Amino acid sequence: MSRINFILAMVLIGSALGLVQSQHQARSYFVELERLKKEALALDEQWGKLQLEQGTWANPARVDLLARTQLGLITPPHERIRVETLSDTP
Amino acid sequence: MNYHSRKLLKLNLAPWRMATVAALLLTGFGVVAGRAFYLQGLNTDYLQGKGNAVANRNLTLPAHRGMVLDRNGQLLAISTPVESLWARAQELKLSPQQHAQLAKVLDISPQELSRQFKRRSRGEFSVRRPVTPEQAVKIAAMGAPGLVLRREYRRYYPAGEVAAHVVGFTNVDDLGQEGVERAYQDWLAGRAGERQVMRDRKGNAIRDLAPIKTAQMGGNLALSLDLKIQYLAHRELAAAIDKHKAKGGSVVVLDAKTGEILALANQPHFNPNNRRNYEPGPMRNRAVIDTFEPGSTIKPFVAAAVLERGLYRPDSVIDTPETWRVGNKLVRDVHPHPQMTVTEIIQKSSNVGSVKMAMTLSPQQYWETLHRSGFGQRPGSGFPGETAGRLRDPATWRPVEHATLAYGYGMSVSLLQLARAYMAFANDGEVMPLSFLRREPQEVIGERVFSPAVAREVRSMMEAVTQEGGTGTRTRVPGYRVAGKTGTAHKLVDGRYAPDRYLSSFIGMAPASDPRLIIGVVIDEPSGAVYYGGSVAGPVFAQVMSGSLRQLGLPPDAPETATKVTQDSTRAGGGA
């Protein structure tokens, strides 16, 4: 009788410790989750800022200006364009 | 055990002393128990509330407004977080050094800063919104009590003034005020979420107390605009306005096959990123909201109406004297020819010929053609403030009005409406519903306005406009066949037609063999020596068209020899 009591007591203690352990784990996972959520938000915001930056750099007005002044590009005159027709059938 | 039997343990105490101690102890216990009962039992709600207030928090989950993109995914509008500086009046305590430092960071004088702080003595107020990221770092490093940095979303428009009239803008509260931002407010707006959490001593969330209401981010929107074509339209229009010292103007580029609006530019323009100088005038999307009398650009519809009823054929010859009297009104041609075919009437933009053709129709018949083409009705683009123009009931037309309507006076249209109506000629008689949003070609169902045969006949007449002898020779695009119609209308000023104020316009399409693009250009009051639609609006059309055709990679449809364009093959054609 006293043996079974002892075993039950052990089991009880074991499960109590398990509870503490799992509670602790839940907490730490939750903290980790929170951290990752914050990180995701921050990355999302950063992505938005990068998008904005890219949009600003790729602004057609700017590209136009750079192409004309720095790179010296021009629209080729019509006489210098040759149109090739690619036919699918041989 | 028997206490009384042991000598050592025998207490020689008076019973009253024992009773006193026992009573004191019991009272003590009683007080503690009572207090515990009071706190735990009676006052529990209040105290639990206080405890929760310290540990539990309701957090709002921010939701930002969706992005606006062009058809190729180029960014047109985005919400991005910025910091703004707020102050809590009661907690605000800055040392003199801190005060000076903050003034320096904000780039204002210390006196100015003091004035701002004194504005309110209670609650929170904003000091600067937004602050730059560098300023935010410096302010945070000061760690001054009472200064709070708050995160807010701000809307940016990387395309700036180029797409401003279509995209529109939002106000401080993130509500769309103009353009697409207003039309699709419900879709773009985000809905903030909420969660209840328990926090630890350091303020980290440790447990969710209630199901999370997730934030709904605003939807992204892909517009039908092509930013490159849009930029081209904006640039060429601005250059033309400058060159001809005009008051304003608009350009519309439509995809003839799908009804999508590929570009829409207006002058004067505004910069949506900087709205400190608020002026409603430049913000108006003239191409959609303003109306004008279409002038000669209405003539192809007269031709279509008479061809459709079999009254004329494209090569029918009509006597066209220099002047022609209808009632007490004398209709006059600028470049008279004694006889013209229907094609030549369109090509040379003859008022007399057009009036004679229109007078063979009953008012009801002519009205019916115009109505079917969409005049007097909203073009249905969904743009806020879109105008229907004006087309009066045919029962009220007097003969003079019937005649002037044949060359585009007595009715009013918006540029978008006119370009939409030209879709019938470009698309073998079918008009596609307009759209500011990108869509797949298979999902649109057109509306038949003219038969394919009539549409093609009118289109080839309009092609003659751009050829030798036409009014629109400056609208040619090397390598492509172009069809279109010029318009030069006197402006109505104080109820009279001003002899020296014009609206020059050109609506055209290319490649004429199977038009893919329709471009409408209108220039308001060119004040230089030239004012004819073909010479003022025509070159803008040609520039935008050639760039757009190249952008879309459409194969040329004109034989090489026929496209040799000499620099000065430009004869300013007539056409009032």
C-alpha cells in the first residue's frame, strides 16, 4: 500500500516538473514567436522602404536624363532601324 | 502528556493573562483574516483590474494602405512608416542644453521651439510630423522625458507629378482625396487589428489573453497605366505647352483592343509628395473632368452616320462652295475646293461638306449616332468626378444648331470621352469599356457602335488626313500608318466665340492596318503663331505614338519607301 503511494507520489512530482518544464517552454516559444513577428514587421517595412528607393532611382525622368547626358544615348533614326520578321514555319 | 504533572512545565500563570494573550492573538488573526476577506472577496474586481492594467495591454496591430502599381509592377504609391515627434505636456522637462540640442536637430531656433512647447499645457501634441530617420535617432538618443517618437504611415508617390492626376493623393488621415486613391479607397485602406496580451516586467508580451483580431493589410492595386508611356506623354505635353505658351493641355493613351488607359497626362501639374502650396487648379484631371467643344474631331462621326445609312459612299462627290448658308448662319471653309469626295472632306476638314452631309440626316438620326458613340454620357472609367459632357435632345435642335453640330460646336465632350468614341473606328466598330485597372484581354466584352465595314471606311478616310494634302501631316510616325483627325475650335469666352483663342486637338490611332493605340491630345489656348490642331497637338501625338509603339514592340506596318518623311513636309492645314 505504502509502495503504491510512493510510486504515485513520484509520478505526481514527475508530472508537476513536466508541467513546469512545458510551461517554461511555452513561454520561451511565445517570446521567440513575438520576436520573429517583430522581425517580420521590420523586414516588411524595410522592404517597403527599399521599394520606394528603387522606385525613386528607376524614375523614368531620371533614367531619361542619365541616358541622354551621361551615357549619350539617342533614339536611332528610322533609317537605321531594320525590322526582321521571324516566321514560325520554316 | 500531562502538563500539570511535570514540574518544569507547570505554568504559574494567572488565568487572566492567558486569556488576554489568547484574545490578542485571536484578534490579530481576525484582523488579518478580515483584511484578506476584504481584499480577496469584496474588493477583488477593483484590485484585479489594477493588476491587469499593469500586466495586460490591448495592442493595436497596424495595417498599412495598399500599394498602387503600374501595369508592369512599377511603384506609383506606397505607405511607409515614418517617425513623428510628439510631446506630453505634463511630463515635459528639458534641461537648457537638451532644449538647445533639440532645436538644433529640428533646425529651428530655441525660441521657436519654446513657443511650440507652450502651445498646449495639457495632453499630447505633435511637435513635428514626420521627422527624418536621422533626426529620430538623435532625438531617441537624448532620452528626454516627455518627448515621444510615434510611428505613423506616410504615403509616398515615387512617380511624383508624372502620374499625379491619375493616382491622386490621400489626406493626413490616409483617406483618398482624388483620383484612384479616392475611387478605390475601400480596397486600398487597411483595417487595423487588435490583440490582448499579458506582459512581463520588461514589457515583452508573454501570453495572448484573447483571440487575436488580425490586421487586414490594404490591397494592392495594379493600374492600367504604363509608367514609361505615361512619362513620355507627360514630357511631350509639358514641352508642347512650353513651346506654344499654352494655358494647359491633356494627353490620353488608350489600348484600342482592351479599353485600358495606358497613360493620361495633364498640364498644369502638381507634385503629390509636396502639397504645402495647396491649389485646386493644377490638381484637376482635365482630361476626365473638363469639357470642351470638339470642333472638327466630330466630323468622322458625321461621315460614319451617312455611310451607315447608305446616303453616301467614301468616293461620292459633293459640291462644296466656299460658304454655305443655313438659316442666318454662314458656314465657311478655310481652304475651299469646289468639289470634294467624302474622303477629301474628312482629309481637308471641310466645314461646308460636313454640314451638307449632316443636313441629309434628321436631327434624331444624327443624335442617335452621337449618342451611340457615347457623347452626353459618362464614359464609365470609374474616375471620381468624371463628366458626361453635353449633348442636347434632338427635339430642341434648330437647323442652325444641327449645322454647327456637324463641325463640333454646340456640344461638349471630355478628352477621355472623345478618345473612347474613336475606339469604334480603331476596333472595327466595337468600343471596349474603359478601365484604369489592368485587365486581361479576354475578359472584356465590347459594345458595337458601327458595322466593321463603316468603321474601316472611316478609318481609311482618317488615314488620308495624315497623308499629303491632309490637315495632319505632322502627325506621321516613321514606319507606321497613322489615322486620325485634327480639330481647332474657337473657345467660348463669356458666351461669345473668341476669335483669337483656340483649343487645338488631335485624336489618332496606329498602326492603321490594325490599330492598337489611340492617342488623344488637346492643347488649351496656344498663344504662339500656330494654333491649328495638326501643327500644335499633332507633333505631340507623333512623339508619344512613336515612343509608345516602340515601347510595346509593335511591328511597323508601312512599307519602307512610303514612310520617308522630310523635315518640312508640314503644311499647316485648315480646319476650324
